[in-house]
Amino acid sequence: MHDKNQQDRTMTGLIITREFFAIVAYVVLFLISLTSGSEVNIGATLIASLVLFARGFDASEYWFQARVESKKTAPIRIGVVLIMLGIRLAAAFAGAGLVVFLLLYLLESIAVSTGLLVRFLRDKESPKLAKPDLETPKSLLATSWLLMLSGIASQINSRGDIIIVQVLLGNTAVGLYSAAARLSEMFYFLPVVFMTATFPRLLRIRTKFGATSSEYRKELQRGYDQACWVGIGIAVV
């Protein structure tokens, strides 16, 4: 996609698409929360689900990932997560209530999305944004439905444990579990950082020696081994 105008339309269309599905998800989650019969649960859902609208603007990060330049955005995400984790711990020791943690959760998402969007708009090579249109979102949806299914499956896989904890142990346990889970979620950025560091070298070797060469296969296996042992090390910790 070398056409500058097409890049502008694609980025804008991607954000519009994400915001549309944020609205759909927000309504669905609200309707599900009504089945709880608890005003606290309904209010908490309405507040926490606002992060969906902020995350719609995380689409700007994909442009950097496509260019293997995640190093430009990783510090933003890591920095915000670490700062908010410290604030959460302080709030926990201070005995803060549910609303405080919900607002901190929302604030973290807004801070990350804002930082990513500002970094995108300030980058000299970024495509910026274009006038919204309907054709681009339609085209994106038509060509990405398999990725949508993959994303849904990923969310079910990563959030299914929270539903199980809710059913077995109740709301308090869910809150504690979710707070603890953020510690492991902090490391989600590592695969992106790892690929950013290794992909250019893999690409050079593949281009020079070919996809079936022993040099390329050896370097590929080396990358798999390193990623595997790093993952095991994090899991142990």
C-alpha cells in the first residue's frame, strides 16, 4: 500500500470500524449486565466498557507494527502500564473503593490510546487521517472476517478464566484476580519487541540465501528457541 491517500483512508476506516464495533460491544455488555440484577454490576459495566471507545484509536499502533517499528510505540504502552500499576498498588493500600479502580482502568486505556495516536500523528512518515467514508470500512470488513474470528477466539481464550472465577467465587474474587492478571499482561508486549528485533535479520537472510536454505532455517530455529525459553522464564517468575 504505497498510495499515500489510500493509506490515509485505510487508517481512518480502521478507526471508524473499531469504533462501530465498540458501540455494538458496549450495548451487548450493557444488556448482559442487566441479567445480574445488581445496580453495582450494571454501573461498573457501563464505566469499565468505556475503554472500548478509547481502544478504537489503538489502531494507529498497527501502522508502526506493519513497518516493524514497534520500538516507537512500545515505550508508551510499557510506561503507562507501569505508572498505572504503581497507582493501583497505592490505591489498594489506601483502601480505595471499586469506582476508583474502574476509573483507573479507564484512565490507563485513555492514556495509552492518546499516547499512541499522538505518536502516530507526529511521525513524519505516517499517513495521518483522511475524510471518513463508508467504502473503506466495508472493504476492510470484507477482507478481514477471518481475523475477526481469530480476535473473538483470542478474547474468549484470554478472558474465559474471569467468567469461571465469577461463577465459582464471586465478584470480589474477580476483582482480585483481574488486578493480579495485569502483572502477567504487562509482558504481552515482549513478543512484539522480540519480533521487532529479529524480523529484519530473518528477512535479510531469507532474501540472501532463500527460504529453503540451511542458513535461513537455522536462524528461524534459533528465533523459536529463544522465544520459547524467554516464555518459559516469564511463566516461572
